[in-house]
Amino acid sequence: MEFKDIIVKLRRERGLSQDDLAARLYLTRQAISRWENGYAMPNVETLKALSTLFDVSINTLLGSPREPVCQCCGMPLTDADMARDPDHTVNEDYCRYCRVDGTVQYRTLDEMVDFLVKGHFIPGMSDEAAEAFYREQLPMLQYWREQEAQA
Ligand SMILES: [Zn+2]
């Protein structure tokens, strides 16, 4: 689905008219109408406001062009799994288990690997294979690259 179809769907699911949505965003009804007819797209600030208002990611608003994964544990992220920050924004970089109240819970790669291996999240994989897999994959994620850069 494209943005114009997604915005109509979300607005109707919430029982909002174009006027209602316009009022919440301090915009005109014509602006909403232009989006829904595919003549215009909201700017970045408005996309963020829509994301918070509808509690879905910007990725979802834009028709899911990417497949986000948590930048700490690597799990694929649905909107429901994404962390919510203290200001109620949807955090598209981390899952809600890794990032709690705006802070990532894991400080060291060892700690993260240990948690994932013990969790047996990959069916049928031995602990040794799982550990090797995570030690290879996790350092490529943004969070661990940043940790490495600071070390
Ligand atoms: Zn995570």
C-alpha cells in the first residue's frame, strides 16, 4: 500500500474525519485531502506527528519500504515490537525489550550474546552455533558499532 491509502485506512480505523485529523495536526482539511488523493506528501515533522498520533512507525506510514531490525539484538521489528520512547514516539531502531524508557538495557556484547543464547530464539540451533552466529552478526548492528567506536 502507498501512503495515500495507508493514511485513509488509519484515519478511518480511528473514526476520524479529515477535519478531525486536520485539527489534531494544526493543518487544513485540504492538506489532508491532498495527501489522500496522492497529490502531496507530509513533511518529516508531520510524518513524525502522524507516527505518534496513530502509534505506528514512519516505515509503516510510507508503505514499509524497509524491514527494520532491532539495532541491539537483531530481531525483526513489527510496529508492536518497536520501543516507545518517554515522549510516546515510536522508536524504529530498537525493540521494546532492548530499549526501555529511552535507554538501551545492554551495555556489553557478552551480556547480549549470553541472553540470546540462553533464550534459544533460533529453533534447533545448538548453544555453540548460536553463540558463533550472534558473535558474527551483532557487531554489524548500529548500536554495537557505536559501542565499539566509544571503547
Ligand atoms: Zn532488541
